[in-house]
Amino acid sequence: MERRTIGVGALSVGAVGLGCMPMSWGYSGSRRRGEESVRAVHRALDLGSTLLDTADMYGPFTNELLLGRVLKERRGDAFVSTKVGLLVGEQHIVANGRPAYVRRACDASLRRLQTEVIDLYQLHRADPEVPVEETWGAMAELVQAGKVRALGLCAVGARGGRRSGGRLHDATIGQLRRLQQVFPVSAVEAELSVWSPEALDALLPWCAERGVGFLAAMPLGNGFLTGTLTPGEGFEPDDMRARHPRFTAEMMAANQSVVAGLRRVAARHGEAVTAAQVALAWVLAQGRHVVPVPGAKQERWVAENAGAAGLRLTPRDLAEVAELPAAQGSWE
């Protein structure tokens, strides 16, 4: 697989990463797929999808434990990205950016992942009760201690873009400027997909100008852009999409034109090419510093996603995707 570099430290990863969250949290049946998920991670590494993206809150903790089983055998094949700063309570998720907590959380992640160093340690969310510079400073100390190689900011919740004048992404950029004064930001993880392109307006260019890698979260629109979801089929109660405005039967039906457009482009590249691969190839085409991180928990989806790294969209393809109708339904 093609390799891409992210950050000023030129961290090298496969062009398509693997989002590991669905293996343990957030989607139907996540907790029932342990062995299957382990095989999926091995398959990703075999195919060159070296960036494994996780977080201590996924599970909580069980996602890192699952990856640790693979890393114990194949640490040299993987680039490990995990996150700190969010705690899962009984009723809600809360931020914790206190320096002492960050240090304890890093040590715990290292133990669960069965590794001596985390390649990319990301701040999952800033704690409104703690100056972000203090949290980032504690994370920088971990780099100096040799426990972490590079730092990143997860801004998946910073949506808004075209529909709100980019205010949320502007706030993220302001935060990034503050962090850069303390310690270099190597990567930003934020949502980017055909049906959520808001990062193209400001956040992606900001990263490109500064050599900051961009990890594209949810590049398949939480599975919608694969074309495998049926409107009205419904989701289990533990699936985050069950409460998502874009995944009502009405909105899924309204947005089928987006999937149909991806399929038209795919058809020009051969019968084996899928809508999902076109969606990922579109993300890859947004810049050499961009690495899509699609979530998957089965080997067949991992293999399909990895195959997108070899798909080159033509100018006609890109123009056609650009002309697809904007996705309907609130994303907030």
C-alpha cells in the first residue's frame, strides 16, 4: 500500500488506516465480535493499513485491550494512535484534562496496548475546566519521557462548516494555534467525507500549510456511503445511529442519491470497485497529508477499504462527486 507522512516528524503510515472503535463501542454487536475483530486487525496490517486508531474511552478500555492482543505479536507492523481526555460515566461522557490524570491515563493505555510507546497520542476533547495549554503541556512531557512519539488533536465534534459560517472549525483552529505555542501538533483528526465535507473550507488547508497530518474520521459517513444500509431497517438500541438524525428512514431514503452517484463513478472503474472505495478515494484525493480512518470490524470490510488506496479518481470523477447533492438531515 502507498505510504503517507503526517506531521513535522514525518511519521509514516499506510494511506488508509483502520478505525477500531466499532470493534468495541458505538455500533450494533460491537461487544460480540472479539475474535473476529482481532482477525480484522491482523488483516489490516497484512494489507498495509498500519494506522490503528483507538481511544481509552472505547469500551471503555476494551478496545485498547483488544489491540494489545495484536500488538503483543506485531508491534513493529503497526502505528498506534490512541486518545485521552474523555471519561465514560453511567449517564454521560465527561472531559478530564488535568495533567495528573493525563499522566495516569497514558501509563494505563501503555499497559492495555502492551507497548512501550504510543506513536500518536491525541487529546480527545479539551476540558473546559482546565486551560488546554496545561493539558497539552502534560502530554508534551510524555513525549520527552519517551512514552509518546507525537501529539494530535481530535476535533471530530467540531462540525458546522458551510452551514454555520465555519464557526466551529474556526474555534478548533484557534485552539490549534494555542497548542502550537506549547508543543508541535503532528495531526488533527476530524470528520471528512463526501456527505460531510466541511473541513475542506478552513481546517484542512490550515493543516496543509503547516505540515500537520489530517486523519479523516468517519470517511464512510458512519457506514451510509457504503451503500449497504437499507432505509427503515433500524438499528439496535446500543448503536449510535439509532439516535442520529441522518439515520432516520426518511433521511436515509432522501440521501440515496449520494450513494447512487458514488456507484456511477465506481462503475467506470470496473465491476469490483465499490461506492465505499470511491468515497475513500475522494478523501485520499484531498491532499497528500490526508489519511482516511474508516471504522471496520470484519476482515472483508477491512480488505475493501484497503483496496481504495489503489483507486485513482479522474478529474471527471472528482467533478461528478463535487456535483452530488448535499446530504439532507441535521448532523448535530
